[in-house]
Amino acid sequence: MVIYLEQSAILQDLLQSKIANEMFYNECLIYIKNPEARQVFTQLRDDEMRDIVNLQQKIDRIQSSEGIISKLFPLKPRI
């Protein structure tokens, strides 16, 4: 059995996963007292936040490219 997902659906799933990870790191930071461990979790959280912003922008680009205008005037492909 083969399941095909659209690119936007895959990115939405990935986005939800990244948001859950970021929430987990934030919850852990509440209880972490060790400065080195706190720094590691802060860095992990910040990395997830950057990924979330990038994914949201990519999803917005994909969704905006589905309109009639984009079919008439396609965007240049990103290399």
C-alpha cells in the first residue's frame, strides 16, 4: 500500500512536530538548574524556533503559489 502526501501536508506535520519539540524544551527549562544543561536546552529550543520560522515561510510560499496569479506568473525556482 502506497500513500502519497502533498508537500504542504508533509511540511505541516513537520511543523507540528517542531512546535511540540520547542514546547518540550521550554517545559524542561523550567526545572533545569544546572547552567551547562540549561544552555544546551536553550540552544536546542532556539534551533527549533528557527526551524519553525523557516517552515512557516516555506508553507506560506507553497500555499501562495497555488493561486491563479502564480500559474500565470510563476516564481523563479529557488536554487
